[in-house]
Amino acid sequence: EKADEKTASILTSIVPVVLEENGFEDTYDKQAWEKNKNGTAIHAITWDKNKHNGLGDVKVSAVDPLNFYPEPGISDIQKSKNIFVLQWVDKEDLKGMYPQLEGEALESGFTPERYQTEDSGTRENSRYAVVVDWYYKKYNGPRATVHYCKFVGTNVLFSTEDMGMDGIYDDGEYPFVVDVLFPIKDSFAGRGYIDIGRNAQESIDLL
């Protein structure tokens, strides 16, 4: 609207600086390869409270589709009731960041997927714990509120509900952007060129 022109002008100046601060050119380059090869690239746009000596700023990062779990059978992740993002974290680092974990059991029923490489088994040992970022929606009338809970094992590290917060983002949407190459019906993910060309290449190799 006409009244938004000043705000739009300010954002036009701010957004490129935010992307530059995040080294987004390199992230986008790597994600473009992921999209073309594997069909799906996921970006997370979150708030990093530790940036700029605790002042905080926007963080734009890549998310591994193998460890990104929205509700099955949907193509729009904003319609998912829950989203789970899993990652391996060194237990000693965790205890340094969260001293309350000292002496606590950090085992989890969640197991992040791994790519099949020569060193793919190096993290499946007692040194690492699985940290889960859980995003979920609640409704108050027609308005959706996104809440966030970070936990490891049975230990809650952060929870917007426990802190009495009215959600984590004002727009009521999950902080993820999914970019697919060839969409798959009823799936948030897509197919890449490897999926499209694999069967043909197998036939060529056999011939």
C-alpha cells in the first residue's frame, strides 16, 4: 500500500546487508547443488541471540532434508502440526552450553539419518547426543501461533510455552523455506536430476 513505501524502502536496504552478514552467497551456491542433485533445498531463517556480542541478528542457514521432519503426506509445511529438526551435538559441548545437563541422561529415541560415506559411522557413538528442535502450531481462533521447544533426551533446554511467550514468530509461520526442483504430490520434498536420470543411466550401463 501507499503507506508502506517507506518501510519497503528501508527493507530494500536492510535485506542485502543481512544476507551479506550471513555469507548467503556461499550458502545459496551449495543449496543450488542440493536442489539440482537431490531435488530439495531447505533454508532456515531464525534469530541468533549470540550474534554481534549478544545483540542478536537474523541467521540464514541450510537445513539437511534428511533430518527435517514435518507431518507426512503434505506439500505445504505451513500446514504441518509439528516440525522436528535433528542434529548430532558433542555431549561435552552441550554440557558447556547447558550446565544443568551435567549428570543427566542424554540418550534419545531419535536417530538422525546419515549419508552413506566412508566416515558415516564416526558419529554413532557415546560421544554425541541428538538435539531436537521442535516447532509446533497452536490456534487461538483463526490465528496460528508457532511455539518452539529445544530438547535432548528428556531434558528441555528451551521452551516458549514454559517461558510464557506468545509464540516465537509474529507471523504464525514456520521459519523454513523449502525450494524443490521437481515437486512430488503430497510431499514437501522434490525429485532431483539424479532421480530423473538414474533409471535411464542404469539401462545405459547394462546395454
